[in-house]
Amino acid sequence: MSEPTGAARRRGPFKVGDQVQLTDPKGRHYTFTLEAGKNFHTHKGSFPHDELIGAPEGSVVRTTGNVAYLALRPLLPDYVLSMPRGAAVVYPKDAGQILAFADIFPGARVVEAGVGSGSLSSFLLRAIGDQGMLHSYERRADFAEIAQANVERYFGGPHPAWQLTVGDLQDNLSDTDVDRVILDMLAPWECLEAVSKALVPGGILCCYVATTTQLARTVESIREIGCFNEPTSWETMIRNWHIEGLAVRPDHRMIGHTGFLLTARRLADGVEPPMRRRRPAKGAYGEDYAGPNADGGSGR
């Protein structure tokens, strides 16, 4: 049985073509690709790549300046933060939430819109495996080119489960029986009708948006279209901790707001979502509001 795509690059001794992440005594990272006969240069001296080729992961090398560097393969979260960018990347903390709460499983059929630099595509491909399907749509050809190069660099070549289309999702979507749809775009509400037809009953829609106004409009549009259950929305923040002897305290800096996530599940055809029992606060909708249920509908 052959190994999954990219697995051979994640284990064993260092080989030519492997990416290596060096960590210096101050915790700073330096990433490079191993090439026979080359040298790695830093302001603290240099060392030959050949010193690492064939060495086990987790080795320590010393430069000509006698500075020690720990050598490991970069994790996917490290890789996406250091790879070339065309557009902003989906940060690892949000990619992890998407994989968990959009329930991305091996063999899943996934549609993604808004590829950016290929960060989320890499996470999704690793989760669905070679037997899944990821069809990514990106409206900008220059972003698609950068994303393709980043994904193929990480996996060591083209991934058999990935298809990349340049164009708008709502104009080009032809996939059917899709398990999950991930929308990372400016106006996800414009794609709801198209993705609702592609999703299987019980399938999950996950949207990643940057602002509260985008979040509010997306949620209201999901309620209005009437074929999803009540959306759930949230954001995540990460605060590291400093631990040095008895000095145990939170770091002064943290990874705060990067974006909002929301998920909703596709209902069976012809089924209306149950009536919402939670009433909005008085004044939540202005007198001129003409959105969902403004005409005395079902109260979704």
C-alpha cells in the first residue's frame, strides 16, 4: 500500500529537497531547502547543508561562529506562516477550527472558494487525504498561481485530490454531492444559492469573514435562504504563557482577532428550519429593516 501524498517528506532522516527549520538560541526560526554542496549562511556564521543530509530530525548543528541551531522539519502551521504570499493566509488557529467544526474527514468532498495563498488548501488536503476531493475556486489568476506553487512545494508535487479553478464560484460551480463548502471571500452571501444546490443534506457550510458587518449579513442571508439550520458564529484568540521557574504569567502579546467563523448545516430538500424561539433584543432591527421575516414569515 502506497503512502499518502507527502507522508514520506514528514519522517526519516533529512534528504535533499527537504525543508528544514532552524531554531536559534533566542527562539528565532530560519527555513531553507536542503541542497547538496550548498552552505547555510547567517550573521552568526555558516555550515554546509551536507552536515544535515542523512542526519535524523532533531539534530543540532553549529555554525562557524560556534552558535548552535536545532534542525527540525517545519510543521504545517510553521510552513503557512513563512510561505510566499499573494493574499493574506488563513492563520493556523482558524484553520484548526475549520477542520474541527466543519468536520473535515478523510475522503470528504470539499469545495473551497477564495484560495488566497494556499494555506487553508494545504490543511484541507492533508485532512481529506488522497481519496477525498478538494475543488478550490480563486477569482484571481495571480493568487491561484502562488497558491498552487505553495501547495505543491509542501506536498512535494501535485496532490491527486486537488482541483484548482480560476474564476468566480457562483459562475463556475458544477460540483454535486459535496460534503463541505468553505467560503473565504468578501461576500459569501452571493454564493449561498449555488452552494446550497451542491451540498448534500446534512452537509456543512463554513464561512470565514473579517468584519462584523460581513458576519451579520452572511448570517441573515443564511436564515433568509431557508435551507440551512440556525448558523453558529464565533472567533478564537490565542494567548501564550511565559513559564520560567516561579514566573508563570501570560505573555504580553497574543494572537487576537483574525476573522470570524460561522457554520450552518444543509437541511433536506423541502424542509423548513424550525422556528427560532430566541427573540432579538428590542431595537436590534431598525424600522426600515426589510430582511428575513420582515413580511411576517415563519420567524426563522
